[in-house]
Amino acid sequence: MTSFRLTAILIAPLCMAIASPAANASTDDSELIYECALALDFAARKGVQLPGTSARAMTHFSEVTRNDAALLRQAKQMIDASWKNYKKQNGSEELDKYVLLVAQDCADLYVERAAQPAQQQAEMNGLGTLSAASLRTHADRTGDYGAVADYLVYHYPYGKDLFKDNADGDLLGKMIVEVGASGLRRWSDEAVYAIANKFYWQYNPPATRLIFAEYQRRMRMQRHTEAEAQRWAQRAADDRAAQARQANAKAVGSLGNGCENRKLIDQRGVVTATYSVCRR
């Protein structure tokens, strides 16, 4: 059986699985999504730049299986056996080609999943900012989780209301878990310091542990004490709040050297926000 035909068999049912992640998944669906995660991880390690990520696929796997440990074990066993058999029959070079082809097809499907109607992409919440669903669409399409974090930090300079649920905060926590420790290293100081020093989600222990570990790592590298880091975060929050009150002001940009103005652009090509990324 050729690699092309194997991929066609893989992708056809995956379209249905990606289209409705909340539906009850069949065993085949969960295995195919898990293979996507492995293939996208393989492509990333090979230096192939794709719009989808293995972290996003694993989040999708968790959504579909509702974190069923038995389905995870079964998927691991099935894909491991399938790839070993393919390698035995066709050789390691052909297996690599097959896995990269699967990764490309999976990435394309996740892009299609994110390509929702323009009105849904531009959906605004009660605060007049992009909704969590629209921000998720942007992150899925571009893979730029850091830009979404900067956007949320700008619009919530002092974090969320302690007594109210907040979909944006929940999204931010999920994204932190998805990108993991290595992904957080690419986020701006502005975002990491703000998130670590303010309240952004109701309850997400893994996200809290990850962001504080990255926060402490940066403090060590920049030789900041806890008090200095908190003062830096407070100055940044005060600056964002002041800028937000000025209708024609730049997004942030008053924290001194190392600040770069950026734009968040939706799928219509419309600039939905400007913000500043400050790195040291």
C-alpha cells in the first residue's frame, strides 16, 4: 500500500473528528488525532515549519477522548505498531516521508478548522475586545500564541476580576499548558511578568506552575529580585492602563529600551489591536 493511499485513509475520517471535537469519538478517531500529534512533533524536530503544532493536536485529542487514559494507551500502541510495520516493509527513509506527509495533511486540516466565517472570527465580547473563540482561531491559524498573550495582557493590565469567570483568562491558561515550558521561552517579558504577578484564571494549576517557573527563570537571567520584578510588572500594567485610556495613544511603548510595537491582525486582514512587546 502506498504512502499516498495510507494518508488518504488516515485523513478522511480525521476531517469529521476535527470538525466536531465535542462529539463522542470513536477509537479510530482518537488514534488518527494522536498520529497527527506524533507526526507534527516529528516534523518540528526535523525543522519543518507547519502552521499546526503537536501541542494543539494533543489538546484536540484530550478534548475528543475527554482525557480517557485507556484511549491514550490504545492510541500509542496502535500508532507504534503501525509505524513499526511500515518501517519494516518500506524502510526508515520511506517512513520518514510518510510521517512528514501525514504532518502536512494534519496541519492543513487544522488550518481549515480555524478558517471559520469572518463574522465568527471577528466576534467581540462584552468588553469590546476580540472574544476568546476569535483569539483561539488566530492562535490556531498562525501558531503565534505569544501575540495572543500580549493582546490579553494589554486589555487586562491588572488581570481579571477575582470573583468572575473569564473566558479570556481560561484561554490564556490553556495556551500556556499547550505551549509548555519551551514555548513560554518565546513569549515576551511583558506577558510573562504580567501573568505571573496578576490574576488571570480561576483554577489551572499546570498553567500556574509553568508561568511561575518561566518567571523565576527570567528573574535569575536578568538578576531581578522579586521586588524589582513586581515593580517592573506594576509599571508595565500602569502604563498599559494609561495608554488604553487614551483613544489615539500607542498601545504600550513607554517602558524604555527594548519595546517593539506590534499588531494583531484577524483573518480579514483587519488590525484588531496594537500592543508592545518588551524584551530584555
